[in-house]
Amino acid sequence: MGLLDGKVAIITGGSRGIGAAIVDKFMAEGAKVAFTYRSSSEKADAIVAKHNSENIIAIQSDASKYDDAESLIAKVLEEFGQIDILINNAGITRDTLMLRMSEEQWDGVMEVNLKSVFNVTKHVMKPMMKNRSGSIINMSSVVGVFGNAGQANYAASKAGIIGFTKSIAKEIGSRNIRCNAIAPGFIATEMTDELDEKTQKSYTDNIPLKRFGQGNDVANLCTFLASDMSQYITGQVVSVCGGMNI
């Protein structure tokens, strides 16, 4: 028996990094999983092939597009008949100092990181409200909590997710739908692999646990918040950061 047996989950941005770790964990815990990707079709196909199950599908979808989000929900309902869990994980960075930041860099991050959360949540609410059950988990960041130089766009988008999460938790709690946010710190992904050793050390020196986190560290928390073990938890922001926000 898995913690997510009988549940259907949507994971946006599930073809790489933290999203891919969540997909793997949810499959191991017995969920039926639909995950999205924008352009990484080879990686998405590899994940589906790895699990070799009728309980996983990859859907090419841009969560920052309102109509794409609506179609995504319809496709998952057609395939699996219900939606119990939504992980709003899709996100990008366009880092630069504010003086150099272009309007395109600002708008692009806001559309993918924040507007996507509105789009998919908006369309998943009706089926969840009909079932009077659901868990929505939004991927924020510790940067959204305390900011970071050179990431004003990213920090603003992730801070916006926190306010959105708390508001939605209040709106739909009476329908037995929970909404929480996760704020990862430095998690080892393809992005952190590109950092040189000196830069990585400068970051880990400021982390009490003295290391980057792993995708599974976030996936484990997602599993808890998506499962019935967290039935009385909503509107919360939980950091997975090795203590860097102490």
C-alpha cells in the first residue's frame, strides 16, 4: 500500500529537476500521474518509458497559457476520471540585476512562475470542489521569503505564490480542499551543476546542513502534503532548505 494509492496527480514541469523527482516518488507511492512539459519531449518520453505503466502520461502543455491549462485539466479528467492532487511546479529563472533587467525578462518569469499557478489552479478547482476533496501544492522558494540580489523577478513571482496559496486556502477550505506552498532552498539540479566549485562552496557555507538538498527531499514533503496524513494542514509555507532560512 502506498501513501497515494487511488489518487490522481497533476505535476507541471515534471520532465526534469524537482518535478521529475516528484513524478518518480508519486508513482512509487501508488498515484496515477499526469505530468507536463513544454519542450523536453525526449526527457518526458524517457520518464514514461522508465515507469512502463498505464498509470502515467506526459502532456505537452504550457501552463502559462490559460487555454493550455484548461485543456490539460480536461485531458487528465478524460484519461483518469478525477484529479486529487495538483503540484504547480513549472518555473524558470531570468537572473540579472534590476538595472539591467528587461521588460521581457520580468514578464517571462511572471508568466511562467506565477500566472501558470493561477491558470492551472483556476481550472482544477471545479472538479476538486465537485469531489469535495483535493490537495494543491505550489512550489515557491526561500528566495520568495527573503529575496536575493539579481533575482527581483524570480523572488517577486515566488513571493506572489505564497500570497496566492494563503488566499486560496481560505477560499476553498470549506470544500475540504487544502492548499500549501513549499519553499525549496538550493536543490541539486541541472542548474546547480553548472555552478563552479567555488560558487557552490560559498552557498553551502551558509547552509547549516552544509550541502545542497536533493530532489527527493522536496518530493518527500510533496508526498506528505498530498496524502491523507496532512488532512489538517492548509495555508502553510514549508521550507526545504537545510536550515538556511533560520
